[in-house]
Amino acid sequence: MKNLSVFQIILLSAFGALAISGILIFALVVGSGGRNSIGPMTIWGTLEPNAFAVVLRQASENDGRLSQVTYVQRDPATYEADLTEALANGTGPDLFLLRQDYAMRDKGKVIPVPYTFLSETKFKDTFLEAANPYLSEEGVLGIPLFVDPLIFYWNRDILASAGFAKPPQYWEDVPEFAQKVTKRDDSGGIVLSAISLGEFANVNHAKDIITLLIQQAGGTITQEDGTGRLVPALTLRVAGSPSQAAESALRFYTEFADPSKVHYSWNRSLPSSRAEFAAGDLALYLGYASESTLLARMNPNLNFAGAAVPQGKTATRSTNAAHVYALSVSRTSRNPEGAMTVAALIADTSVARALSVAVGIPSARRDVIAESLKGENVLFEGEALIARSWVDPDPEKTDGVFRGMIESVTTGSSRLSEAVGRANQELAQAMGE
């Protein structure tokens, strides 16, 4: 066997040890000559099914072990509930796509890949940094496939009319941009918005945006203490600064919804930020790379482009946020060894590369990202490379935490420090402290 990838080497080097211990998880998972099917294998996910079908069909021509693998798309709105119910009834899939922010909450649904098979060092050497939340005490909770980064979408027509050739590169320039671009009617109502920041309910990805601003300011949301226990970190102060990153980010974010500010450009009476951008009434929209096709479908006449997410002028490191998708082995799989084999084959370089191109989302593999690619992928992959993640104890609970933090400031019921302190306490409660 030759031309083995890093992942292949991991699998093969672990083979002997696992066989001796009686825990034979993979049997020559990746390599030449894999022609025998491992039987029917079902994958659940929320991503577009046609791309998976085409890539899996092509891959099965080279490796028969993928010949009976089926991908089933589930409704994103009910995905978590459907998966939980199916697993409880014993009718769930063998594998499912697990997003990184659900990794901690849903680890009870997963058979982890042991570190004797895939070490933490090899995981980090193989996959982008945004995938680190899949690393747990029990093992690897999912084999990463995609990193879907935030993109700064901009309306070419609106910017040109306001005299801008490109969107702002730095956050410090956004308030002045908003002041010049936002248009109001005689009663002060917003009829054309520069950017959708400040609120929670009608800002798509509001939690992701505010947590990105916190991380860009040098802070974090959760971290491990000296004993390895996950604890909240919103109230930690930035090294060398008298302020908290969370307070600084919250102040910047909420000012765009403050009518007393000259850069006031958003309020809760407006439609959702995605709908407003698709309608041509919003200049700048922070959305995921995977939304590019959706935006074009929502309005085929929309003249828009994507750009890198703004950074701070004094930042020492560029940072973005992303959704990461990994293949996890279901606790109720009737063939967990086969499921792990399928996950390894799909995550190997050649299949992962083809799947990334077909789905239109950057690969989670460092070697695929490092390859020379052209067109829009350059932007998407560059943003995926700088993406960072934090360990979310429960996305639904933390949605409420961040909504409360933001809205307590925009309604004037709390000062910044009070809002952040309360959010930190609520994060601790979400972690069961």
C-alpha cells in the first residue's frame, strides 16, 4: 500500500494494538483492494442530499465498502428532535452529522473513536482548529467533514450608490460606514440598513456574531479549569486591558440598535437580516458560506458578493467563526465497526475533497485546504482556516443566555457589566454548576 494519507497511517498503525486488545474497530479501513460491502449503512444529516449521493456513488466504484451507504436529508428545524426520538426507538441511523456546537450536549448519542485509534495530536494535525470541540475525555466524538465559516456578504449596488467600492475591512470602520449608508424616512424609520447588528430575534446567527466579536477582542466564552472541568469565561478580563472582552463586544454590537447613535442601523421591527439582505434592503450581511446559494435562490437578481469577515485593527491574529460538521457513530448502530469504517473512508482525503466541492463547503482537512483552489473557494477556505470554536454546553440554552444579555442592554434594563455578569452565571447553570 502506498501514497497513504495521514488518516490512513493512523488507522493502519492502530490495527495491531486494537486486534491484540480484542477491540478490532477497523480492519484495514483505508487502502487498496477494499471491494467487499460492509452491508447497509445509513447516514442522517441536514445538508443537501444530491451531492452526497453523487460522491458516494463515485467513491463506491473505487471501494465496494461504500456501495450500500445511503445519505438521508432531514429537516433542519426538527433534526435534533427526530434524531433523539429515532435513537430512543432503536430506529436511528448508523451515522449522523453532528455540528460542533452540539458535540458536548449530544455526546451521549455517540460511540466515540478512542484515542488509541486517533490521538489528539493526530486529530489536530489532520483537521482544522475549528473542529477541536469534538475532542472529549471519552475520545473523538466525530470525524470532521466540513467547516462552514461566516462570510461578509455585501450588496454591490448599495455600496456603489454610497460611494464604496468594497465593504469595510476593519470593525472600527463599520460605524462610519453605517452612518453614511443607512437611510431613514421622515419619521426616523429605517428604510435601508447598512448592517444588521444590535438585536437578537431578527438577526440571523446573532449568538455566533456576538461570540465572534468576543473572541476577536481576546476573550472566550467557556474554558476548562485546572481540573479539566468546563467553566464559563465571559467575565474574564483581557490580558493587559482593564476591560472585559465580552463587555467591549456587547457595547459595539448593541450600539447599532441604539437610536441615539449616529450609526444606528437596525431595530427589532425589521424583518430577519437574511430576508432583508435578499430583498436588497440591507448592505452588509453576516451569513455562512453555505448560504451563498440560498441567497441567490431567494433573489436571482440580487447583485451581491462575499468578503472576509472584518477584524480589529490592533488584532494580532485574524479570527472567524464557523459551523463544523462531523460524522458521528450512533449509539444504536447495529454495526458500529462498519459505521466507523464508513466514517474513515468518507473523511479520507480523496472522498473528503470531492464531497467538499460537491456540497460547496470547505473541507475540514488541512491537506485539502492547503491545495491550490480557484474561484470563490479561496475566500471560503481562507475564512475556514482562521475559524475558531468554543465548547457550547447546550446551544438551545445558550441561545437564551445570549438573547437575554443582548436584549437587557438594548431595552435599557441592564448596564453592560450587569448583563455580562448575569450571562456568565446563566452559562454556569447551563453547565450544571
